[in-house]
Amino acid sequence: MVEIVLMPDLPHVIIFTDGSCDVNPGPGGWAALLRYKGREKVLSGGEAESTNNRMELTAAVNALNALNQRSQVDLYTDSEYLRRGITEWLDNWKARRWKRKGGKLANADLWQALDKAIQPHEIDWHWVKGHAGNRDNARVDRLARRAMEKAK
């Protein structure tokens, strides 16, 4: 007979993230919107010198690190680099000690931080088309651009 162990329901958090750079590389900004039980938390920041991909990763790392308990997360991003990196490429990079087949892995520090940040959570990664009318994606885009302007 198989014993079924029921786990208590995890809190469900919805996260939208975005990163932005004026020129790539150049001043960058990131933003995340976290929603839980009707409440919202907005996070953002910037760097004087970065890349768009680094800002996309930074947004996801900061959003997940802001969660104070194990959660079921729906994370929405307009970055294929982020979504495919985490869902398709991460295991191979880890097996190769954070290297690509061809050598150096760009943003290895942030991929490692993201790998650590995802561990306690159950995450469904969703891609949304950027600048295509998704209200929450547009909001984090505006917040990331504001953060980028402050970083200049």
C-alpha cells in the first residue's frame, strides 16, 4: 500500500519582474512586483554600469529573496534569457561547474544566486511578451526604467 503524505498548502505569490538598460551595457534598473493575498510589494534598484540580462536576473533574485517563507510562486518575465536559463539551461551549467559548453558563463554570479533563491520554493516560470499590453509587465517596466534613471 502506498502512503500519501499531504503537505499543507503553500502560500501563493505572484511575481512580475523586469530589467532595463539605457544602452547595453550601461546604466541599468530592475523592478519586481510581488502579490500575496491582495497585497502588493514593489522592489526596485539600479546600477550605474550593467546589462539588460544582469538586471533581469537581479530582479528575479531580489523578488525571490524577499519571500519570508516557502511559497508557491508564479513568476512572470518578458526575458527569454531568464526563463529559458532557469528552466532549460541551469542543470547543465551546474553540471559543468557554472560553465557553458563553449567556456565562460556570462552572469555566473547571478545564476548562482538565483539557483540558491529558487531552492525553497515551488516556481512556475511564465514568459509574457514585453510591451504588448500586459498591465503588470508594463508597470514593472516603468519601475525598472525609473530605477535606471536614478542610477545614471
